Amino acid sequence: MDWTAMWVSVRLSAATMVVLLLVGTPIAYWIAFSKWRWKFLVEAIVALPLVLPPTVLGFYILVGIGPASPLGQLNTRLTGRGLAFTFEGLLIASVLYSLPFAVQPFSAAFASVDKNLLEVSWSLGVSRRSTFRRVVLPLSVRGLVTGMVLSFAHTLGEFGVVLMVGGNLPGVTRTVSIAIYDSVQALDYQAAWQTSLLLLLVSFAILSITYSLQKTVWAAWPMN
């Protein structure tokens, strides 16, 4: 059992979950309440990781954070090193890869809030920000928790994007899924079996928590 790889995966999943809560919440709120005619284009961009092969997504992310990219050059000037094949670069890739798994349930939860409650709050002179904090958020807790749990679970088991962007650096970017792959390549099926079983049990527990929070998990974008 490669506990170092498991720790890297847990760290990456937890960090991705936190970033997606901060970044995904405003995106989901805009999607849920925006009346912009071309909003579906933003929805399609957010949902792209659901249909793109991980190698394709990983390749574009690798190019986007590479030493020739503006982001890569900025990071090199600030830190003296590149983003590719680092934990930070892997975090960027994981956030983009798991974005729809957070934004979709967030958006569905926000859209399900009774619009009459929002209008009453606004009519009483409460600002949109305060209405969001006092009305929308408390009524959307289950959706937010669902999105956080799903993004954590999805990141925990990702492979293609991790391998493309992070490589296989022990203690840095070597995650549990890559450790399983390496064990199989080395014909160490006992280690692969143990690690796979642990990942299976953790994934099952996470999904059990998700389904216990609500009877059905979102399957598509909310219809407005």
C-alpha cells in the first residue's frame, strides 16, 4: 500500500474541493439566476470536462500552464519555477477537471430556491448579497454539500489528467490512481488489489453520503 500516494490524493482532493466551493459558487449563482440569452454557452464550457477525454483536457491544461504560456511565465517570475509537474499545477488541472461536478449541483440547488422568497427579501430592502447569505445559502446546503462531496470523490480517482499534467513524482504528484497503475505494470497485483479495494470502499462511502443527503443526484442542468 502506497500511503504517500494516498496522502497526495487526499490533499489534492481536499484542496480542489475548497477551491471549487470558492470559485464554483459565484459561477453557479450566475448560471441559476442570469437571464442572458447566450448563457448556454457558459454552461457548455463548464460542462466540457464531462465529455472531453482526460488526455485532451490534460494536454490543453499542460500547454496553458507551460513555460511558454503567460500563466507559466508569471509563476516562474514569482516563484522561480514552472507550474507543470508540480502540485500547484496539478491543483489547477483538478479544479478545471472537476468543475462541473461542483457547479452543476450548486446551480441546481440555487435554482430550486423559491423565487417568492427572494422577491420578498428584495422588497424589504435587503441587498442581493445579504439575500444570498441569509436566504439562498441556507436553503441550498444539501446541494452545496453534494457538489463538494462529488468534486472530492471525482478528484480522488482521476488518472488521465493527473498523469498528463503532474507526471509521476513520488510525494509530489504521484496519486493513488497512478500508484495502482504502476503496481499493475510491475505485476504486483497484491498491492494493486489492496489499493484498489481501499479506493473502492472510500468511493462507495462518499457516494452513500451523497445519496443520503438527497434522494436523487442532479443529472442535468436545471431548466429555467
